Amino acid sequence: MPPISVALDKSEIEELKLYIQKKSLKRVRPKTEYELLRIKDGKISIVVYSGKVVHNGSKESQQVIDAILKKEQIYDYILGSDEAGKGEWYGPLVVEGVALTPDLIIECRRMGVRDSKSIAKQQLLNLAQKLVKQKFPRKLVILKPEVYNSKYKEFQNEGKTLNDMLAWAHSAAIKDLLKEIKFNNAKVVIDKFDFQKTEYRLSNVDRTNLEIIQKTKGESEISVALASIIAKYIFENEVDKLNKKYKIDLRKTKPADIEPKILPLVAKLHFKNVKKHL
């Protein structure tokens, strides 16, 4: 089994240290300066870093991690949304929204869900394949290139920007999720990109027992991290489909090397490197 990395906050790391001491688990010398401590005791193999632990995936190691993971006590659901494809000239724009219960948050953490930027691409794709098989409320807004270009032009004609379109997509996913779940208390977390535009799109949402947060570095919240991982997975799959359909490799090809009549079907036309080749 490959190693599993689990993000921990400071209090959980301190709790882990106390647990290791209480259980008299055998410590060995750290191998790098970045390791806070290293445990090697029978089938238990755990390395503690600042902000995360990496373990060998054994049942015994997992039991140690389970003992110190804190469970959400306030909210019935924590919703999160994030996007993929915004910065690439090719492929779709993907916005994913998810709604997680406290138990599902723990399960996602056990599986290694964390900030997607800290996960290697192939590892992220493998993790996402497992995550999409889990049962939890999800909403996907996907704008394939043709639809994206049409929608972008529509917003542009109204004097609006890409951030307006992003705010529309995020709010659409979140509103659909809120219709699907029942809760006493819930929280929505959005990876912050434009507070005013997003707040405007969510202004008609009933906030009774509902907290909506736009947060810089939103992937510190597991719901946002999960949404990001799935969004990137879907984006990569959609790019693979375009590559197969048009017999090109968008990840390695320049817009100049693609027939102008095909560009609107595979590319975001407002990107400068695309626009000059239309």
C-alpha cells in the first residue's frame, strides 16, 4: 500500500505527540530536518511533519491517526466549492460543489484529502477515482469550450468579467446543494476569488442557521480541498476526451498549431495566445 498523507492542525499534532508518549510507541531518528518525529513500532510507521503526517497505510497506523482526528461538532454539513481550468487556455471550466457531514470529513481525511496543490498529479487522479465512488451530495457545473465561449461572450456583452462568470458558477453549485440537504446548522466555504461578486450571486440565499464564508487558502477546509481534487480530475478527463476526439495533445500543443476552425471547440477564445490565431 502506498504511503498516506493526512493534514493535521497544530492541536492534532500535539494530541498525536501525547498519544505516542502515552502508548510508549518506539521513536527512531528522523531522516531529514523537516521531520518533527518518526515512529517505527511493529506495523506502525508514522512520520510527523509540520501540518501533516505520513503513514504506511497499515491498520495499526490508521488506528493511531483515527485516535487524534477531531470531529466537527457544530455543523451538520460543511459545503465547499472550487474550480479547475480557469488558468488553462484549453479545455473546460469545471466548478465542483460538495456537501460533507462530520463523519464524511473524517473519512476523507483518512483517505488523504488535503490541499490539492500538495498532491502530485497522478496521486491526485488516483485519489479522485476513489472519492467519486463515495456517496455524498455533489453538484457539478461544467462549461465545455463551446459553452464556455458563448457564456463568456454573454457576460462580456453585459459589461461583466470572468470573475462574474465564476461567481455565477460557484453560486449555482452551492444553491443546488442547499436544495438537496437538510440541516440544523451548516457552513459554506468558498475559496475566495472575488468577495463582492460572489456575495452578490448568493445574496438571495436564506442564511437561517447557515454561515457562508469566502476564505483565502480555502483548501485548508476539507470540503473545499475535496471539491478541488474532483474538479481537477474532471478537467483532466475532459481534456483527454478532447484529445481523443480531435487527435491532438492540448497539454503539449500551442494554439498556433491547431486549425482555427477547431480552436473554438477546444480552447477558451479570450486567452491572448488563442485570440491571435483565430
